[in-house]
Amino acid sequence: MKRCLLALLICFVFFQAKAQLTPFELSKDKNYTATYPEIISWYQKLGKQYGQVKIFNYGITDIGKPLTLIVLSKDKVFDPALIKKQNKRVLLINNGIHPGEPEGIDASMMLVRDLLKKNKLPKNVVLCFIAVYNIDGCLNRGVSRINQNGPRAYGFRGNYKNLDLNRDFIKADSKNALAFMQILNTWQPEVFLDNHTSDGADYQYVMTLIETQKDKQNPILAEYTSKTLSPELYKRMAKSGYEMTPYVEEKNATPDSGIVSFLETPRFATGYTAQHNIISYITEAHMLKPFDKRVYATYDFMQNLIDVCQRDEKLIGEVKSKADVQVKNQNTFALNWELDEGKYDTITFKGYTAAYKPSEVSGLSRLYYDRSKPYTKTIKYFDNYKATITADKPMAYVIPQAWQKVIALFQLNKVVMHQLAHDTTLELQMYYIGDYKTATRPYGGHYLHSNTKLNPIEMKVKFYAGDYVVYTNQALNRYIVETLEPQGVDSFFAWNFFDSVLGQKEYFSAYVFEDAAAELLKKDPDLRKKLDDEKAKNPQLASSAAAQLNFVYRNSPYFEKTYLRYPVGRLLTQTKLDLK
Ligand SMILES: [Zn+2]
């Protein structure tokens, strides 16, 4: 009888342990990534076994399923406001934004279980894991990454709308992005990690790392990450057997030519979180290494990040607060950056010798990396960027309520906004769009604008009760200024939010306007002179009757003031406003 009971107990323990193994661990060759239903049901089972984990669902994604967030809290506090009051840190980890790069999904499942099972949750850091972000792509399973070494099957990069979600954080065309913003602005992490798989060159490392580009990052955060946090992560990863290198983006054809630090502008997850003064990293496990090694390396990176966040929890809290204060008081903001090719550091790099041989496909020369010839070399690391455009913040921006998407995004991001109590005419600075280039093909569902030139004009503009006023004394100033200034590389203007102001609404009939134009020129000698001067400079104008009529029309009071006028006003001086 006793023996029977013991056997039953052993069976129970065995099945319990087995039930906690992930689909990746249960697969014989460890070349398997969990499917979406497996991920969710596995976490749900785990959630029933431990009190220190809670599963939340946020929003709804483009494919109609909610975004699942796994939260681990040592003292079982799951109220974000209370966590802030307790002065604890929050680390947010995102997985499967590119579901074909699924290491983070499987590694997070194992790590969440191990932290719970071994009772190893950090005391002062609450951990939030997005189980899988691009659910749509995860469900669209196949083998769409031809160059990648496993797993056997995995999700597709595009979501249900065929969007690359890692370009969607400013335009927010996907419901996934809106749900992410809800999570970010509810839990307000100090540290963020986005797990990926690299492509490109072959080299010896299993794991590569992107950190928020230091010249784009808030200087207070950059000082801490570049001098303390990142070196510590590199050191710990080397110790755990997965020595890392900065993400390998070759300057020319191969890493020997030097590598360039990756500039993640605000359209990327870590570019967007950087606007919120959040310390951000991207792991890029190397696609040519076996899948299990990539998963274990991602696991180790996350464990090391958690450990250092716990060790530095006070310091991280301090630098975040200081960065927030600094941004509140910052006056000038960079809107775009370019690589400073003249400056570089050097790093030790463990690569494979690159060589060329005739291609069996084309007969022409082809590149290959010879794994039998590993090398350790000092290479150039181009990791300096300089701002190419900057803008001074106004006292406040005034946003007409008609631009609902801007208002909705600002609300979701917890930007502090006020509304005008009455219809009010304000004296402020408006931008006229002088020139801009538009991409000839769509990118991420948009025809992006760039090279925007502005003519700022101070003028009186009527706004209406309910229009929004956004003061620029906020920790979110970077997000506010970089999205609202039209010259920003990822501004709302660049992403076509304001395209309706680029079209003229009224025109004239030439034969009717002829007489009125003649009258206008008679009454207005300045306009006459302006036309004559322009004709002298511009022979095309001088030889075209239609162009001259158009010139008079555009310089007349009849011409619409809102044509090419960027609708967000810049209040430059302290103005007393009657606000709701
Ligand atoms: Zn990726």
C-alpha cells in the first residue's frame, strides 16, 4: 500500500515537472518554437500554480486577440500605481515582434517558470513579459526566413495588415501598437528589452546587442548605460558562455571594414521607448547559430539584465528621475541624426575570414565566410551620430481638435493636455510647409515625407473651444517635440498625418479673375512691384499669362491661408489662456 502511494506521488511529481516544461524543452531536437495556442495555454497553466504571477490582457490586436502580458511580482503587488509608490523598478520585455525571430518567446517561458519555481524573483524589480507581440504573424506559421538556422517552423514578420510592427510605433497603424502603448504607459518601465534575431554577416558570436544609440539617448541615461549597465552586461554574458558583440551592421561589405552602431529612430520600439526616457536594449541572436543556443543565450541575457537591474535598482530610479527633469527643462531637441564618419572607436571582433569564389548560380564572384578560418581582430566601430536638424521647443503647442489621431495618441501616451474653454484668437507662430520630398513607393503603408523645409510666420489664428494646448514642461517633451515638429525623421507630418493641408481647396477661373487681378494690381502698388520683380528674375513667369495670374491670386487676400499651413500652432510667449 505504502509502495503504491509512493509510486503515485512520484508519478504526480513527474507529471507536474513535465507539465512545466515548455514546448521547446519537450521537443527532442530543441529546434522547435511554441505556437500561439501553446504559449497562451502554457502560461495560463503556470499562472494557476503560482501566486507571484498574474496574466493581463491588453486591448485587441489586428487579428482580434488581446495582447497578453505576464507580470511577475515577488510580493504579489500587481497594481502599477502601488508599485510606483513602493519605488520599485519595472522591466518590460517584448517578444515576437518579428515572430520569425522567436528566441525570446521560448526563453521567456523558461525564465518565467524558473524564477517562480526557484523562488528567485528580484525583490525590487517587477518583471513584465509580452508573451508574443505580433500574434497575427505568429499564427501565420511557415519557413519565411530562408537564411535562418531553425527552428523548424515559425511565424511571419508581417502582421494581419502585413505591417512590420517594428516600424509602427509613431504612426500606430496597428491595434497591436495601441495595446503596446497602453502597456508601456500603464506600467511605466524604467528598462525595456526587445528580443530579435539578426541577419547579415557570419561571425563567431551567438548573441549581439543593440543599445539605444548613445548620441540619441538622453545624456544622463547614456552616461549610465554606456559606462555601467552595458559593460556589465557584456562582462556577465562572457562569463555565462555567450560573449557578445555590438550588433553587426557592416560599414562596407564585411565586418572587417568596421561596423556601424544602429540608429533606431522613433518608429522602432526602442526608438519610441527612448522618447519616454526608458533605458532600452535589443538582443539580436545570430541567425546562423543553432536555435537552442540562441534561445539559451537570450535566456542568459534576460537573467543578467534582471540581476543588474536588481543590483542597480536605486541608481536606475535616480537616473530615470534626473533624465525626466532634464527633459522637462530641455529647450533644443534633435529631430534627425547622421553617422559621423570621421569618428570611430575600435573593438575586438571575433569573425570568420571573408573570401570570394565563383557562384554556382551565376558563375560570378560571390562572398562567403570561411568558418575554418576564425580570427580575432581589432576593427573600427562607428558609433557616433550627429544631429542634422534641431528645433527649439515653443512654450506650448496648440492642436486643433480636428486632428483626432494625434490627440488620441497623446492621450494614450499620457501627455498632459488642456483644452481651450472658449473660441479664442491667439497670436502665435505657424509653419508654412515650404518644400518637402515624398517617397515614390510606400513604406509601412505610407508615402513618407522627408527634407521638409519650413517658413515660420507669426500670425493670429482662431482656435475653438475644446482645442488642445500642450505645454512643453513635460518628461515626455521628446515624444511631444519629435512627433509635432514636421522636420522630425519620424514626425507625424513625415508619416502623412497632416497631408490634407498639402492640397489647395479653392482655385480661380482665369477669364473671370483677369479683371479682378488687374484691379488688384492697380490698387496695390506693392503687389505690382512684387510681380514685376519676380518676372525679372523668372523668365518662365514672364512668358506665362497663367503663371502671372496665379502669382497675383496667391498674393491676394482671396488666397486660402490654410494652404500648406501646418495646423499645429507654436505659442512662443507666456500667454494667459482660459482653459477648461
Ligand atoms: Zn527583428
